[in-house]
Amino acid sequence: MLMTRPRLISPTPVAAIALAILAFMAPCSRADAESYEPTDPIAKARRPPPLAVDDPLLDDPPTESTSSIATPAYEHPPYEPRRSRWTQLRLFVAAGVRFGSFTINGDSSGTAIPFHLDAGVRRDRWLAFASYDVFGVTARVPAVPDGPLGAARSSELAGLGDGSGVAHRVGVAARYTLSRFSENDGGLDFWGEAGLGVEHLRWDAGGTLTRPDLALGIGATFVYLGRSRHSGITAGLRITIAPRTDDANAPPACGGPCDTATPPASFDRSFLFDLTVPFGT
């Protein structure tokens, strides 16, 4: 008789039943596990106390948002415009020479070449200075007529020599720039000036002549302005007007072709071209 082998239960249903039992016995949720109170007094004593809510291990300290932190506003330094070098007060000296005619009592002394020295101050469009000129002059000696009158006149003029002498002039003047083409460190000025002076002529054969004068001029100056020094070159025309000393009670006359005689002019006029090199601080 054949014996049949007993049939075993499949392991799959057994594993499923075991997992279901374990799930039923386990705490239903984390909340149930946290609220679980053991009944054993020894277990209760060994259980650590719950952490406080304000424990730094649980809650991180609040941090401020970077957007809420007040950052100091950037303040621009006060705007200070760069000071123009033209407006600085500057001292200067200058040396130059003039070319032209110099008139004495209506007669030209020929070509005059005065050498001059200047010293003054400059600021923006204004320039004020004092000047000294020195140059040689030659006055025209009256011609001696022929005859007896000529002999008497010749003895009268013997002390005049050849009319040569030396002229000195001191004066002050103010100059104003009428137009300017410039940068911060230099430029070209077109100016006009006016001044007063005193002329003193000393003749080689003896005698002196002193008279006041009025000087008027126009010209242009190219100037370079450094931080602490400046220099340049000036070209201009100066007109000097001085009173004559021989026109008292002069009769009317014709100095050239005319239809009406008039007294001679009361002033001498001199025209001088000027070339000067200024420099200073």
C-alpha cells in the first residue's frame, strides 16, 4: 500500500500573517509612542525627561533675514569743484623790450628801444603791475641860420650839445582780459590796459626834463599756469601821451598843407611795440 506524503503549508501565507501580527502589536503612530507611559516603575525612572521647548538643541535661535538688517546708506563726499588755476593769486616779474618812436615837444627822437622791468600780481582776468623803463633819446637841435643872427643863435645853442640823453620812466598800470581761449593750465588772453607814469629825461650836455604821461595799450598774452609756477610771452602796442613843455603862447601855425593855422598840439604821442616775457609763482 502506498503512503502519501503530508502536504506542507506554503511559506508565503505564513510570512504575510506574521507581518500583520507585528504591525498590530507595534505603536500605531509616533504620537502614541511619545505618549506611551511604561507601567514598570524602574522603566519610568530610567526614562530621560522630555526636552524643554526652548532647548537650543530643539529650536534654532531665530535668525534675522539679511534683507531686514539695516545697512548704512553710502554717503557721497560733498562735491568740491576743482579750483581753477586762473583764479589763484599769483605774483610775477617780467622783462621786455619796446620798439618805436618817442616824441619830445613835437619832434621825434628817432627809433627808441626802451628796456623795461615789470613786477605785479595776476588773478583771473585782472593784472596790476609797476614798471621801469630806460632808453636813450636824441632831441633835435634847432638849425642855426646864416648871418649875424645866426652867430648870436649859435652861441645861444652851444650849450645844447648834440641833443642826446637818457630817459627813465616809472609807472603803474592795470590790465584786463577782454577775451580768453583757455584750459585749466593755460591759454591765450586778449587784453587792454591803462596806466600812469612819470618821464625823466637827462641830457648829456646838461639839463633835465620831467613830465607825467598816460599809457594805453592792447595786446595778447600766451600764458602757461602750473600748480605753483607760471610763465608766458606777451606782445602788444603801447601809446604814450605826455604834455609838451614848449607850447606856451605858441602862435598859430601850419605844420603841413592847411587852409587854417592853429596852435600846435599840446601833447606828444609815442607809439611803441612791446615784447615781454613774464614768469612767477
